[in-house]
Amino acid sequence: MKSTMLEAVKYFGGTVLIAGIIIFCLGFFASGSSVLTPIGIGTVMGAIFIFLMGLFLIASEEMLLKAQGLKQE
């Protein structure tokens, strides 16, 4: 289950990260107004947060399973 959860977090975080980079570049370089720039920065930060939280949940699940295995033995 850890590998499927990691794959899901990786692909979802990567997709949001790419969208954030595109929005940031559109706001910073292409658009005359700077409304899209902070939205792009927030989207990139959100993607990083989603990825790190996913890694934390995977690591905590692994630690819980390891602790339960030690108790059962």
C-alpha cells in the first residue's frame, strides 16, 4: 500500500506543481497584470505541502505497522 500511496502523492503533487509553474510563468512573463503571479506561487507551495504531507503519512503508517509487528511478536 505504501508504494501505491507514494505513486498517488507523487503524480498528484507533480501535476499541481506543473500547473503552478505554468500559472506563475503566465502571470510573471505573459500577463500585463500581476494577479496570476501570487496564485502561481500559492499553487507551487500547495503542491510542495501536499507532497510533504503525503510522505509524512506514509512514514507514520510504516512506523505504526512496524510498532504493531513488534507488539504482536
